[in-house]
Amino acid sequence: MKKRMVSASDVAKLAGVSRTTVSFILNNTPGKHISEATRQRVLQAASALEYVPDEDAVSVARRTHFTIGFFISHSSSIFTDAYIIRLIDGMALVFNKNRCRLVLQPLRQSQTNYVELVRSQALDGVILINTHTNDPGIADLERAGIPLVVIGSIQELRIPQVDIDNIAAAREMAEYLISLGHKKIAMIVHAPVSYYAAAHRLAGYKAALETADLPIHDEYIRIADFTEASGYRAMRELLDLADRPTAVFAGNDVVAYGAMQAIQDAGLDIPGDISLAGFDDDYLSRYLNPPLTTVTQPAAGLGEAAARLVLRQILSPSAVQQETEMHRIILPTVLAQRDSCRSIHHEQH
């Protein structure tokens, strides 16, 4: 029986490092700052496994291409949420130019063994989205020294992060609805508040109401789960209230699409009976009937910035480790005012 050939991934697993590190050490790649202890560990692992790189493998290693995992938590709408697609567009600008391969990894919320996923797929780095508070897998990635960038916010960990100011953006939208004369403003939060972005957008909505001395009614706050169907259900609940809202702010555009359908199915007019706003500015939002008022966030720019940050960690790990400041990039948002919201000032006199 033919003996199975030992691969660079086998060496990486035994040495407890990435496949890329093994490649750099065994091929004496110039310009890489790798500690002597790590170098010796890899050489000892290669020796113990009797690893001999073939000429093709050496050739590939010298071409230096990387595989990056895009981990998408709560991924039920991965192929219908245009925000995710636009993030990937931004990443592709960087990764195509640098001959990197992007691997999509949908995750269930209960799935936290990210380190095992990285090793089993021989990934060189990870970009993670939809971060939530009860996710121990993120700290595991950090402890394992795996190049990692979060699209979103995690206050407790010193992981490079790319985000928008969700609190300020949501507050601006709620303030806009207040400026139109609305006092009964509901919010359909796009995800459970264990997700950082959901909690921050809810906080922005509440802050705007508090500043305007408007009451925050618990029955006006509904929680969705990223999908059109959850937005539809939440909107039906709001329409069933005895004192229904005159304006609804949905925490993302996908949820707003479901809410819009629920309003129209109830025989009501947007914005004649209810003003509706979203968050993201997905492809479809300006082409709806009526076009959706929403927060335009630079999804492609976020994806591009995340890709650059993860590549920087892969190519210059020691330089990144020596930095005292954590990389946190905050990109601007814009309020897109369209026909789904209207002023009701004249109706209140």
C-alpha cells in the first residue's frame, strides 16, 4: 500500500502555525520576520514527518498566493442580502490584484470552533462579519495568532476592525423622521440585540427620541432576524397595535422590504399612511415603489478596507504585532432621502 505523502498542511498542524508560515520558512522567503523559536518548531515538525516539498509545491510557494476565509455569522440571507454581495465586490478589488482566493464560510450562531475551520481549510487569514456578544470563537482566533479582521465592532478585543458609526447613523435617521413631524416612531431592529450592529442602531434610535423628549414605547420596538419574512411579521404586529406608529425605521433594507409588503398587503399607503425607512441602501432600494429612504453605507469600501488589513497582517505579521494602536477604520454614511417618508407637520394643526 502506497504511503500517503506528507503535505505542508501536515507540518503546519504539527507545528501549530499557518501553512503560509511553513511555506515562508521552508522556502527561505526573503523579507519575512519570523521568530527563531517558530522557525525551529517548523523545521523540527518537517523533520519528524519526513516532509519533502516537491518542485511544483516549491514553485507555487514562491508565487505566494493566499486563501482568505469570509466567515458570515447568521448566514440565512447570504445570497439575498445585497450588503454581503457588495462587501465581496470590495474585497475582490484587493484579492484579485494580489492573487488571493476568497472562501465563503456561512456559520450558524452556535458554531464557534473557528480555529478548526481555519486549519481544516488551510486558510491564511479570516474576515468576519455579523459579530455578536456571545461568540467565544473570535477570541480563540486572536489567541491562535490567525490574521483576522472584523467588519463591525468588538469593544473588548484588540482585533483590527472596519465599520461605520452605527449609533450616529441610526440616530440621524430617527432625527430625520422626527423633523418630518413624526412623534410615533417604531423601530424594527434587524437582528437580535446580541449582535453589535443591531444593539448600536437601536441605541441611536433611542437617543434621538430621548433628545426630542419623545417617549420610548416598548411595543414600538420589534426584533427581526435579518430576513424579509421577519420584517413582514414584525410590521404586522405593529399594524395590529391600537395606536399604530406613523413612521417605522427598519434596521436594514432587507427587513424594510418585508415591512413594506406587510403595509401594502394591509391596504395602506407608503408614505400616505405610514412612512418607512431602512438602513444599508441595497441595490433595489432606490427602485422600489416608492423608493426607500435609507442610510447609504459604503459596503464595497468596507470590504476593500478589510481585505487590505488582513493582507497586511499576513505579509507583515511582526510589524503589526509591534504596533501599539489597534487599527480601527470608520467609514462615513449618508442619509438618502427618498419618497417612502413624508412630512406630517400640516396634519397636526
